[in-house]
Amino acid sequence: YATFSGSPRWKKTLLTYKIVNYTPDLSQKKVDDAIRRAFMVWSDVTPLQFKKVFYGHADIVIGFARRAHGDGYPFDGRGNTLAHAFAPGEGIGGDTHFDDDEIWSETNREINLFLVAAHEFGHSLGLDHSNVRGALMYPIYSYVNPATFKLSEDDRRGIQKLYGKKPS
Amino acid sequence: FPTPRKPGTPSSTGFENVKAYLDKFFPLFTKTKHLSLEERIKEMQRFFHLTVTGKLDAETEATIKRPRCGMPDIAE
């Protein structure tokens, strides 16, 4: 695993997130559920907790966008880049953007939203890419069944280096 | 007549694609700004545990085409 330069991390354990728009590929309920479960990947192994908010400030702002979308890192159409996220910090820090030229799904067809969201939230929390194949933070998309998804040891060690273990 | 291309030599499109990929995901920094394209391809191949050839071979080209996260793999 790797952390970003300077190891930025959130200095609090209760983080808020806000979904500012939705993909037309899935119902809002399915997007909400995928995002909630993606955060749980990380809250299951750390003291972090995530709370969804609907208006006002949020630490992690989540949205779907195509091509240039105002952050200086335009998406590239269908394929290749699927999403990106910013390291912990104020403002755009922690924010996560999904390329809406992809077709998002809750299954193994096209691109599974839960898997990509869980990876991106790793960035939002301070993890950089891992070069361990099979780790969630490996940069290349690979489908695994979300129902049986398990965070790899590499990812768990990385996030616990930043935030510690979940209290028993 | 066009000369036959040597195996592993990227076409101009492949060359542009790999350069764009490396610029985005394995950007040059102060310490690495003098690396040749071959060295940069090697760096990428090492990261992905591919066979390190420094050439745009089929395995490397396939990796470049796979869907992925938009964050860089190697950052300063």
C-alpha cells in the first residue's frame, strides 16, 4: 500500500458525505446503497464513521460528470479513466467524481459502482495506489462479487496505518 | 518503401497513447525528468509486475487499455 506524500488524513473520525447528482444508469436507491456499502468497507476496519448529509457542507462530495467538470482533470469518455478522488483536505479534498460516460451497474456487467466507489473512497481517506494485484487500491478495475468482497490485507494495513484499528 | 517495423516498436498511434498514459499516470518529476520513454515504460511495467522490456509489447499495450482509476500511480 501507499499513502499520499505527507500522509494527509482526516483529523476526525466522523466524516460527512453528500451526493450532489446521480447517474441515469441506476436508481437513486441503488446508487445510495452502493455508496453506503463502499464507505462500510473502510468503517468496518477503522474507527471512521460516515454520515450522509443532503445539504450544506460535507467532507466528501460525490458526483457524476462527463469530460471537463471544473476540477482541471477532465474525464475521457467511455473506458480508460472511470473515476478519481482527492486526498483528504479542505475544499475539494476528499471529493469523488465518477465518469458518467461509463455505464454503471450493480452487477458484473459494465462497471460495478460499489467496487469503484470503495477504491475512490480509499483515496478520499488518504490511500494512494497499491501495486499489489488483488488489492482494492490497485489502480486497474477488476470485477469481484460485491456480495463476497473482502478487503485485502494490504488495504487493511494501509488504512489502519492512517486511522488505527476499529475499537472492539 | 516503408521500412519493416521492428518487433516491439510502437506505431505512431501506440507511441502517442503510451506517452499520454505515462504523462498522466507516471508523470515526470524533478528527479525523473531526464528519463527516456523506454525507462518510463520500464517504470510502468515494474509497477504492474509485467515483464520489464521497456517496449510497448502486447502485455503493456493491453494494460494501458484496461479501465482504471484516474489518479496517478507514481506521484512525487
